[in-house]
Amino acid sequence: MTPEEFVRALAAWALVHEVADDGWKAAVARGSDSAAGAGPGPESFVDVLSALVAREKERLKAEIGSEPGGDGAGMGPGQEAIRFEIAELRGRIEALQASVDALASRGQAES
């Protein structure tokens, strides 16, 4: 896989998550609007369920005491462990990128 193909795959992955996030936000908004008088049908069920899950997620965030984008103050041990693992993964990805770059430059030099 070339570096360009790798970046394209990551971009596709990010796009899928962005579209899914937009769909999730729309379902939560529709579900919040119609939670009291939701009509029958699979779409309204999914929307109302999404709104209930989002509400519970917010309650859980408040219970844990985390603020998205915060400075990390008040993080619990579970969150600190996750942050550590993410940092480890970031380091490994950077090492892989350095290896890919070295292989690519060596391949270009041999050509």
C-alpha cells in the first residue's frame, strides 16, 4: 500500500465517521422533538431511541466528570488509562509512518 493509498483509506474512514455522526445528531434531534408524541414506525423508534441514548450519554459524562476538549483535569483512572493507551497508539503509528517513509525513499532511490 502506498502512502497515498493509506491516506486515502484513512480519509474514507474519517468520512464514514463524519457522515455517521451527522446522521446520529439528526436522529437525536428528531427523537428529542418527537419523544412525547412519537408515532409508529421504525424511523421514529430509532430516533426516539437515539435521543434516549444521547440523554443517558450526557448523564454518564456528567457522572464521570469529563468535559470534551477539556484540559483533562478531574479525569478518573479509567479515562487516564484510555488517554495513556491512545498516546501509545499514536507513538506506534508515528513509528510505522517513519518506517513507511524510509521504505518509500529507499524504493525511490533504487529506481
